[in-house]
Amino acid sequence: MDKMRIIIMGCGIMGRRVAEALLPKQSFEIVGALDIDPELSGKDLGELFSAPRNTGVIIESDAESLFSRVKADAVVHTTLSHLSTVLPQIERCIQAGLNIVSTCEELSYPWKRHPELAAEIDRLAKEAGVTVVGTGINPGYLMDSLPLALTAPCLRVDSVRVTRMMNSARRRIPFQKKVGTTMTPQEFRRKIDDGIITPRSALP
């Protein structure tokens, strides 16, 4: 059976965890990795794993160069949360004839908040003969499908409340800035009021 050739686009905590999960699978082969962080460029992707190893996949920063040199079937896209921000990345992958699986939260159902962008992605993907899907743990599963599934044995459910807690200190600096890590309460509140820090992207 031919392996599906994968490029990891975004080598932060999500991208590297996906890569770790894919490597042992016999049906997948990671053939490239991309990240804009200059500190990661030139490193072996396996250096970022929880148990570092040599994979032979070197992290690059130039998507155009990688797409033109490496034959791949799909991109695992794990960069940012907002569709308007990642749209150029999505378009670049489509133009390269690559299928896309993305962790961009707003791509899980973009027709609600971004109908024009969703229509454009749909048009481009159809023209290129590729697929684009937004998926991941949250939204869609952890705080949506899972709580509903857990109510299945119940005769009566009056309410469901889900609280998500995480240690942002383990995440990359851009994520920490996005959620206000290390800020004083006053600075955090000011940036909330100014719209610099926004609520976590989720399903509408």
C-alpha cells in the first residue's frame, strides 16, 4: 500500500504532537515540515519530540520552495486560530495541489462567521481537486460532542457546564501573548477592553 505523504505546516506544540503520532503509522510518511520561527529552521523535526529522535525531516521556512521540491499528498496545518489570518497559507497549499487538514478553529465550520472566505476556499479547492477540512480537539469534540455523549446514559439533564483549564506556560510565546500570560490583571483587562486579547475561537 502506498503511504500518504504528509507535510507538517506549523511545528509548535500541536504540529509536533501530530508528527509524533503519525510517524509510527505505516500508512503515512512525513516528507516535509514548515515553520516561520527562525529558531526552528534547519532543525530536524524529531528534535522537538518529547523523546527526541532523528527523522531526517528538516524544518524549513519557505513554503513555496518546499512545495516545489517535495512530492506530497496533504498538509497537516497547525498554525493559527483565525481564518482570515491563515487564509493565505490555506490558499498556498491549495494552489500546490495539496489536501489540507487544519487545526484552525474557525475552519471547523467557517460558513457561520466567514461565509465569503468559506465560499472562496470551497471554490479554490474544487478547482484544484483537493479537500480542506478543519478539525481538532476543540471546538467540535472536547467541549461539544464529548459532553453530549456523556449525557447519553442520563434520564434527565438540566444543564451542562464545561470548564477548560490548561497550562499556557507550556505553549509557544505567540499563544501566551494571545491569552495574556505574565500580564498583570490591570494590563489584561485593558487589552480585553481594547480588543487586543479576544475570546478563544470556538463554534458559534
